[in-house]
Amino acid sequence: MSNPQTNIDTSTNTSCDEATAQLLAMQKRYDNDLGRAKPSRLRVLSIEGSDPIGGAGTMADMKAFTAQGVFGYAAMTSILAQNTQGVTDIVNVEPSFLLAQLKAVSDDADIDAMKIGMLGTPELVDTVRLWLVALLDDYRTRGKAKPTVVLDPVMYAKSGDSLLTPEAERALATLVPMADIITPNAMELAALEMMDDDTASDHDAVSAATDKNNVGSTLNGGSSASEQRQEPRHANPQAPRTYSEMETLAKSVATHFGVAVYAKGGALALSGNSECTDILVVPTPGGTAADTAAKPTGAATCKTTPSPSGPSTESDNDSPADAANLASAAQDSCTSKSTSLPRNARMARTASAAYNLPTPDISVAVTRLEGEAVPTKNVHGTGDTLSSTLAALRPQCGDWVETAKRAKAWMTGAIAAADGLHVGRGHGPVDFTWQHSPTGLSFTEDYWRRSTEIRKRIATMPFLERMLDGTLPLEDFSFYLHQDDIYLTDYTSLLALASSRAADPHERAFFADAASYGLEEGLTFHRQWYREHGFGVERAPMSETTAAYLGHEHRFTDTGSYSALVAVVMPCYWVYSVVGQEMARQVRERRLDLDHHPYGLWIRMYADPGFASRTLEELRICDRLAADATMADYRRMMDAALGSTEHEYRFFNQALTRHA
């Protein structure tokens, strides 16, 4: 509970605090998806080479997808003769056959995300890029959600050996700006950072050749973009030797290409470091670089005087087709209020110079993903597995920071369990089966969808409507508060129990603080209201409705399951937060005076930003626990949460029905 004395600014132009804004944005996103047929699992595509030993490539991707609760598609780019000791032979598929595989998937099925891995020739790169341009254009035209694109820029092996020709490297560079995130190892990061302005200029020209009007002819035998390229200058990159050097390179690559970068620190860990730190760099439009978790930002800023705000330009990841489109993209990037960075920052900057337009000012947010190095030689396929895990997790998470942290934690567990597999005599694979996710949907999104009808009943119930307009009899509200006294005393004991069961120190502290704060502030508010309105503070008898709600919570608590306990107490946060947010909105619209409103203190309590922050943290914990749960545990969590939501409706309603 938050301080009931907190005031709500009832002006119509008041901006929400960050926690409230995040909670409202999440609810809006979930509401927008309610009208769409939602699959039980997300659908993720792997574009990769094969690995007969099963630890890398397509085989690794399929296992990683399953482990994260998503359904996997696959289009193979090459067939390898490979095991834990190395590669002995490789056959790249024909570009026309790769295209046939890609179209077989995209012509028939929806794609929520994709991982692009090994592309051994410039022609294969061109094929994927042109197919992707056409796919994204088709999705945008039909109003479909853009799939997340994760690119593993396979250029150098862990040993440092080059896997691509200079021409193939240049071809791969044209694909980088179309990705949402790239996952280079240390050598690949250095190689991408070395790409000079000549490479970038050629990159722009090649990308311009991906005009959607030319996609069909190019893929069907016309002149490919790779045939137009000149051999680039090529030098051996110098891999970073420290995490600070790696961070500097990652920042440079992120701003150079306008793409998020997950820089893998495994090479530094294998060289003897006791820690294994990865670096996440996420471009943000405007502002200054910050070594913090990525946060939503406001309007893009430019290096010249900002232009008047224009229409939102939510990126679709496709490259503009020609110079005019490049100029338009550059102008939009400086006038948009969108929180998305325009795809292909280098192209936008080139067009800005050519057309004398403001240049986008791109900054980055940096997150260090720290961890201890796992003492094992069995790291075969870890790069493939990380990138496919990111692709599987991103649609389930709120941002790249949350996605990266979950992927890092899962990868650490998979590597730690690798030694027990005993696969091969060389560098063995990780254990994909060490932990499975029950679903590819977040628990909170799944709950929001399933609880729609109950929440509609709560939103329109007379008790709350009369409370807002001030016509609810004081006796009815007093009855409700007396039952809430009884409920709150027991509820806070469950929060304290959750603290004792939590293994994570942060969650332990969160629930301990919630138990203490909720009891003190909640009961203090109740007694203040009783005194101000002439009611006694003596405890009333427990109603059957209150007893039924507490009985429901204890049935799930008594199972001993921490996840079920967290889920059963969740609706008391979220339902009250939703009600408080909606009442605050109507207070602003009606310009109500809460200082003289009989229930103004109650409205302020549950519309308070502090309560929104606690609700958001409770939801994050639910999602984390559900992601690690078995299917049986997940169902138990959902049953607990939905049951509590129904009891919340009855708990409100009992004040009006107790005499019926």
C-alpha cells in the first residue's frame, strides 16, 4: 500500500510517472492483442547450417526454441560434416533452394521472430536479405506485427580463424542494419567495427538495390547485388582483450549500424578470466549515452535545430528503396516521436548529407551482463544457442535488457550442465534440457487474456461506479473496509510467507517490505477513514465472501509452492491498480475534487505511482517464475491467479449484496 495522503494531479496534461507509464503501456499492448487469434506458442524461424552432432546450427536452434517454449521452423543454408572436434566438409545449398525453403515457411505460416546464422556465400546473404525485405513489406502492408530479427554474424570461429571471404563479409554487412540485434563474438565485433566509410557507402548502394520492385527479378536470376560489389580492403581485426575494450567496440558498432549489439564475452572467459561478462548495447534516439539498462525515450533529437514533430515512423526493418526514400527516412528520423530507432542509421546519415537534412543523433544505453565463468571445455554451439534463445525470448519480454538477462541466465545453466552429457571427444555441446519453459507467452499476458470477462465485470460493477461518483452509501463502504481489515491482516501474512520462501534476495526483500508496508499503511488508512466519517474501528465478523477468498489463497499456499503463492496474491495488486488507474483517469476528465470526495483517500491510494511500481514488480516476478515452471506448476499458477480475480469481484460486490 502507498501513502493515502499522496495527491493526484487532476490536470488533463499531467504525465504519468515511469512505473505507471510502463504498467499502462503493458496493459495497452495486451489489450491490443485481445482481438487477435493468439497461438499457444510463438513461432520462430531458424536460418542456419546443419550440425550432425546436434550441438550447433539448426539442430541447436530447434532445441533452444523448445526449451524456451516456442515452436520452431527451419531453413537450412548449408550441410556440414561436423562433430565436437571440428568441421571436415561443408556443402552450401543453392540460393534458389534456400529461397524455396524460406518461401515454403513464409507463404504458409506466420513468423513471430527469426534467428539468422551461418550464410557462407554472398549469394546466400543476398537471398536472405531480399526475401526479408519482401516479407517485412508484406507484413507492414497487411498490418501484421513485425517479426524480431536476430542476426548471428558468423565470420570468425572461436579460434580466430576466418570463416568468410572478404566479399562474403561485405555482403553480410548489408544484412546487419536490417536486424534488431546482432550477436558477434570478440573477433566478429572487431571486424564489424573496422568497416570503413568506403564499405558503408558500398553497403548503402547495395541496400538500395533491395527495392521491393526488384526483389522478384533479382531472386529469379537477375543480377544480384553481390555481382555489383568490388573486393574490399581487408585486414585482420584485433580482438578486444578486456571487457572495457569490448564495450567500446560494441558502442561503435551499435551507432555505426543503428542496431542493438549483444557482444559475447566467452572468448575472454576461455582465455583465463574468472568472470564471463557479456555487453548489451541498445541504440536510443537522442540524448546521451548511458551505462544503464535501456529505457524508453522520447522524441529523437538531431545535431541541428529540431524540426516540428512529424508522424511516427515505427521501423519495419526494411531498407529504403532509393535516394528519395533515404532522404525521407532521414527526415523522419529527426522529426519522429517514435521510441524506435530508424533502421540503418548509416543510410539515414548518408541521405542526410546528400539532401542537406538534419543528421540523426544516435546514442546508446549499455548494460553489462556479469557472471562467473563456468570451468568447462564443452561450449560447442554456444553462439548459435544464444542467438536462437534471444529470438525465442524477445517476443516474451518487455525490452532487450530483460531478454538478454533471461538468455544469459538460461545459457549459464545450460553450460554448467554440459559436462554431464559426455557427447564426443572434443568440445561437447551444452545441455539444452536442463530447463524447459512451459509456454512461449508471458504469464501476465496469458492471465490478462484469460481474465478478460472477469475484469469487464469488475470495471462495470455498481459498487465502484457509485464510489467514484460519491453516491455509494457510507455504511456500505464501511462494511467493505471492515472486511478489508480482516483480509489485509491475513494477506500480509502471505506476503511475509512469500518472503521466507523466496530464494532470490531481491524478491525476499520485496515481499518483506510489501508485508510490512501494506499492513501499516492499509490499516492506518482504514482507521483514518473511520474516524473522519464517524464509524467505529472495532473488528466486524468475517463474512462468508471474505472467508471464501482467504480459503482460496490458503489452498494454493498450503501446497508449499512459492510460484503458486506469488500468483495467488498477484490479482490483489493488479486488479486494484487497474481500478485505481481508471478512477484517476475519470477524476481528471470529470475534474472531481478529491479533497472533498468521501472516497478520495481510497482513490489516491490505489492510483498512487508507488502502488503501480509495486504492482509492476509483482508482475515481473510472476513472469520470471512462470518461465522457469513445469507445465503443471504453470497451470497451478494460472488457476491461482484467475481464482483470486473472481474472488476480487465478489469481495467488492459483497457490500451491495449482503442484504440480498
